[in-house]
Amino acid sequence: MPQTVITIATKGQGLYEFTGEAANFVRTRGISEGLLTVFVRHTSASLIIQENADPDVQRDLREFFHRLVPPTSDPSMDWIVHTQEGPDDMPAHIKAALTQVSLGVPVIDGRMALGTWQGIYLFEHRDRPHRREVVLHLGS
């Protein structure tokens, strides 16, 4: 099959790398050249390709997005109307809108054409743990 769904269990806000799972999917498909499409099936989480060598990059990204879009309990966010699902929900939707829910990664010689320090991450924007579904599709 040219596609699969993987589940990523999160523990709250943060970046969760799944480069290995994506690489394994590509490797087992036997396609030497193509495009890996990665799609997250949620509106309060997103996908990014980011440096995977220094954990400070992840910490700084989380802090940047927290400062850019604080929870609705922050007085600067008193304009938010959608609050039924908690103070982190609408900010999570905004963060997902600012990032991506889909990525395309070229496949060359049967491997993802990522740079040396690039990794594929699920970016969880909610405070509570979730089980996120990510669709991987490989087309030639």
C-alpha cells in the first residue's frame, strides 16, 4: 500500500519527532523516486521540519509560539470567543493555522531527501496528552 496511518501519543505541548517512522515507511515501499506526503488529521496540532540536533531549538520554538499566542487565560487574549474546550484550545487552533498540517518530502534513491540535521515533527499545541493520527502517503 502506498499509505499508512501512524499514531503519535503526546504528553502535552511540544515537538514529537517521527522521522524514523517516516523513513521506515519509505524504505519498506520499494519506491526509488517520489514524494512523501505527511498529513496530520487534527486542527490543534501541526507538522514541521526542523533541526533535530540541538534540543534548545525545540525549546525556543515552543517558547516563541507561547509568546506569540498565549493561552486565553492571558489578559491579552480576552478577545477570544471560542473557549468551551479550555484556555489552550483556540490558541492551539491559531498555532496550527500559522504552521502546516501537510508536508511534502522528496524521495531520492529510496530515501527521504532531508538535510543532515532535519527531522519531521508533530507539533502538539494542546496542554493535555493526545493521540494524534498522521497519514503517510508515498507517490512515485
